[in-house]
Amino acid sequence: MLSNHGHVLLVVARGGDVRVSDIAALVGITERAALMILKDLEEAGFITRRKQGRRTHYTIDEHQHFRHPTLSAHEIGELLAVLGPASPPGPTIAGDATTPPAANTPPAREGASCV
């Protein structure tokens, strides 16, 4: 099972120009939580953020290693190769009126580690 950090990383992997509101809807979290997770991922070196006009583009460093000791020998790209980039069920990046399946998942714990 992935943390919300992992889910956000997978959504970003599907499209680096995705809006924060779309990330939040697809993962089933608030926009504020999505922003905090994006910040955590950026500070940990998993993603980089680049402004393009009014939009933000995210790029994943697929060679970044996981932080947890049991996974530290593995790179993020390995996870993405297995779990991405297929589209999840529910709303598309453009969004629609349906509720994504992940909306019923409990919120992340305080201080949860990245991915």
C-alpha cells in the first residue's frame, strides 16, 4: 500500500503539468495536503518544480533513492516502471463530476515519510 506521498508522485509521473486541484482530486486529499506533499517531495529531491507562465511543471528524478532503509537500494524510477503511467479510474486530469475512488481513504498521518 502506498502513502499519499506515493500516490501524488504517481499522479505527477502521469503528467508533469497537472494542477494541484487535479492531484488532490485524484488522490482524494485536500489541495492544501497536496501542496504540502509536493513541497515534501521537492525538499527530499524526488521532484523539481519549474514555473512556466501561470502553470507549474513538475519533473521527477527517477534516479533518486527511497529514504526508508529497507528500500534505500531502490530508485524511484523502479516504482514508476511498475505502477505508472497508466491512468487511474475516476476523473481525468481535466476533471469531471465523479468522485475518485481514493476519496474514501483515511488522511495521511502527521510526519509520514515520503513515498
